[in-house]
Amino acid sequence: MDKLLTADELAIFLRTSRAQIYNTINKGRDGVDIPKSIQIGRRRLWPKCAIDQWVENKLSEMKDKTPEDEIRSVEKTINRI
């Protein structure tokens, strides 16, 4: 059986806060900006295998990006300030 992580454990793993995790979920970005969660009763839990797969996907996306994509990303961030 796969281990299920709590929001606190996921926050530690991602080096963010529990509040940021729930803000991301409330924005509908579950599975995009953070790994996809499952809901059991009132609790949200994250299967370790889903977290590992999400990290692998993020690493693949990084490898597939060209330097031009990264420059565009930085320009968008600067424009928001």
C-alpha cells in the first residue's frame, strides 16, 4: 500500500506552507501547481506515488523548455510587478 501524506507533510516536502497548499487547491490548481490530492472524508491526502509522478513531470517539463521559454517566463513575471 502506498503511503498517504498529510498537507503538513506535503508542505515540508515542497518547502512551502500548509496555507499555500490549501490556497492552491482553492484556486483549482490541484494537480497542476501541487500534486493531485484525494479526499477521504474531510481530509485531503496525497499518495506518495502521485507526488513522485508529479515531480518527475515537473523535471521533464524543465528539461523540455528551451532558454527562450525561460526568458519569456521571466518577462511575464517582471510585467506583473
